[in-house]
Amino acid sequence: MNFIKKLAAVALVASSLIISGCGEGQIASVDVSKVMTEAPRVKKLMEEAQTKITAEQQKFEQENSGKELSDEEAFKAQMDFQRKLESINQAYAAQIKSRMDVVIEEISREKNIDVVINNSSEQKILFKGGIDVTQDVINKMQ
């Protein structure tokens, strides 16, 4: 599966270079996993999400402690709780992704970059060449 993703990414990069004029396009890479662990804004949003999740857990425990629930009621309560947690996670993930997309777009315009790919250390796609803009993204996500 990872091989297919890498192959598709390479094909995308190659086709974009052909379309933009052989060898004239600027390629950059960003290590999204590093941005996720080091960017101050991402850390802040993740802390906010964790705070909301903790509050929801406490609320769930308070509402359901000492209650005698049937299996069906307990299952329904648990599913509602899981949906709330998923909703919180999705909302914060969307915020992080949106901000990261804006920052990468800004950097692309500033540095005249045509293609930016995710080149995380766990799943390398670009091995040689290109511009690593990971630190630039981290710096802009203050």
C-alpha cells in the first residue's frame, strides 16, 4: 500500500514537472509529522482539544456514575460519548490542517515553489533535491 502511495506521488511530481516545463518547476517537501510535534500553534490547539476531551470525560462520568443503566442504555450513552470525542478531534484536526495549508501556500508563493509534498521521515518520497520547508512551516505556525 505504501509503495502505491509513493508511486502515485512520484507520478504526480513527474507530471507536474512536465506540465510546468521540464526541470523548471520548484519542488519542496515538508515533514508534516515534525510540524505536528514542534509547531507552537499545533501544540496549543492539541492542548485545547485535550482540555475539551477531559471535560467531556468528566461530564460523562458525572452523568453516568451511580446510575443503573440497561445494557442498551449503557451502549447508547457510550456511543454518544464516543461521537462527542470524535467530533472534538475532527474539529481540531480540521483547524490544524486548514492553518497548515494556508502556511504552506504562503511559503510556496514566497519561494516560488510549484509542488510541495509530504516527505515525513517515516515515509520518504523525495530522497534527493527539492527544498525542505519544514522549519519555515513550523516558524510560521506560531
